[in-house]
Amino acid sequence: MNPFLDPLAAIGRGVIGAARATGSLALFALEGVSHLLRPPLHWRMFVQALVEMAYFSLPVVALTAIFTGMVLALQSYTGFSRFNAESAIANVVVISITRELGPVLAALMVAGRIGAATAAELGTMRVTDQIDALSTLSTNPMKYLVAPRLLAGMVALPLLVVVADILGVLGGFVVSVMKLGFSADAYLRHTFDFMHASDVISGLVKAAVFGFIIALLGCYQGYRSRGGAQGVGAATTSAVVTASILILAFDYVLTELFFTR
């Protein structure tokens, strides 16, 4: 035991472990994308994953978006009223929802629902040898299980974010008009005058990236699950936590790319 070298050794082991995990995830992602780009694509699995990610996630995303828009309008009014700048509320709501809150909150909600479900499903298939059975039947598990989910994630999240943007702005509109006494025509005019296509497009690009991350982490953690029911539970937790962290990290990176001049 060396009191000076042991902490350095622990740090080194942590760095090496993180590098190993990052490399393993990167190789898994490359393999999944390669199967996605090479035909055939299992369309039935893609449609099934798309319905699960988009349609069945719609209620939670819609509720999150509309209440976020309502709260944002109230909080903006509280702050802007101190400077007699209440007219800027519509601008703040639309830019905040389309650029940031719509994509990020929708992605976090979907990560909690779909990331966990995907990891649990593939993890159960792994520990019950169903994935090995696919290989025995000459079916590539990456092409059959992973590639359709990656594509579904990249398609489903932008669709959900479009709904989240509309409902988030609607929530701000309802609160501003019905509670704060704004003119409906003036609020809508400020919203459409301030909103730019680049704001919406940047949010949709973020959503596609976030959808890929959610599907990738769910598949990766489930595919590599070991140790029975306990391993499946650990994979599910890890998929949600890791996806949420990466969503926030990539949100910053993409914002830097889109809006920093």
C-alpha cells in the first residue's frame, strides 16, 4: 500500500475504464450504422419501433411541452414586468421552446420511457439466449434488432419535437391571453415575427441526434447485458442515466455549432 501512488492508480483505472467504455460504444455505434446503410432493412421491426417511440410517447411529450410553455410564460412575465418588457414574452417563449426546451425535454422524456424499455427488452433477450438463437438461425442481431431502432429513433424524435414545439407555444399563448391579459392578435404577431426557420430546423436536427443517442444507448446496454435479472436492471438504469447525460452534453455542442459566430 502506497498512500501516494494508490490515488493515482485509482484515477488511472478510472480513465482507462472510461476510455474502454467509450471505444466499445463507438464501435457498437459504427457497426449499427453500417448495418443501417447496407440493405436490407427489416421494415417490420422499424415500423414497430417507430410506433412505440413516436405514437406511444406522444402523451407524455405533449403534456410536458404544454405545461413547460405555460410555466415559461408565467416566469417570463414575472421577470419582464420589472422592466416593463412584457411584450417580449412571446419572443422568449417561441425561441426557448423551438431551440432548447422542446428538443431537450422531449428527448429526456423519451429516454426515460424508450431507453429503459429497449434496454430491458434486449437485455432479457440476451440473458435468455434469444440473441444467440438469432445468430444460430443466420439472422444478424445487429441488423435485425439494432439498426431498425436506430433509424426509428432518428425519425421519431423530430416528429415528437414538432408536436412539442406547437404545444409549448400554445401553452404560452393560453396563459398569456387568458391569465395575463395579452391581446391574442398581438401575441401571435410577435410570435411569428420573431420565429425563424433556423430556430425550428436546429431543434429538429438536435432531436434527430438525441433520438439516435437514446436508441443507441438502449440497444448497447441491453445487448451487452449479463447476469440475469439483476444485470437487466443495471442495464436499464445505465441506459437512461447515460442517455440523459449525453443528451445534455450534445445539446451544448450542437448549440455551440448552430448559434456561436
